[in-house]
Amino acid sequence: MVRPWNDPYRDIQRKLVVRPDLFLVGIVDGQVVATVMGGYEGHRGWLNYLAVDPEFQRRGHGRAIVAEAERLLQKAGCPKINLQIRTSNEGVIEFYRRLGYAVDDVVSMGKRLEHDDVG
């Protein structure tokens, strides 16, 4: 999930400044087993960095943490959630399809404003 141009430690620090209530961490017996970062700017909600520890996958943790993120976003008035998945990540695409997400007919574009120095 981590790419050389994404420093997860910096991303977490950034998230803790902007809507930290949408940074969800699932814990089982004191161990982090799932995380997701949600976002909402008043127009669309976003889900980023959904991850489930491989030892805890296929036990409903991913589904549960996404459901909680959806609940919080809906409570905030969010009308739609967007997310991005690399096209090669077929398992995650299927996971989200099972949760009711569909492929939108859009082109995803981005522009990096900050370059993290990942060693």
C-alpha cells in the first residue's frame, strides 16, 4: 500500500490536523488491526488508506471500519463518498463492490504540492 512518494507517518500527522475525527483505528485486544482515513470538505466524502492487518483480514474488520466511516460522513451531511484504487488492485476493487461502491465514469487526476523525502 505504501508508495515511495507517500510517507505514511507524515500523512498521519497531516490527518491529525484536519478532521481527526475521521481517522479511524480498529483495535482488537490492544492491537491495531484496521485503519481508514475519511475526509469531507462539504461536497464529497473520501476514504483513503483503508488497511487491515493480513492476520485479521476476512473477519469483517474492513467492512466494519468502512461502515463506521460511512456513518460519520453521513452524519456530517456528506451526500456521496469517493475513493481511489489502483487499477491493479483487483481484490480491493471487489471488496468495495461488495460494499455497494461502483466505478464512476471519471478520470482521476492529481498534482503533488509537497514531496515527502522518503528514504
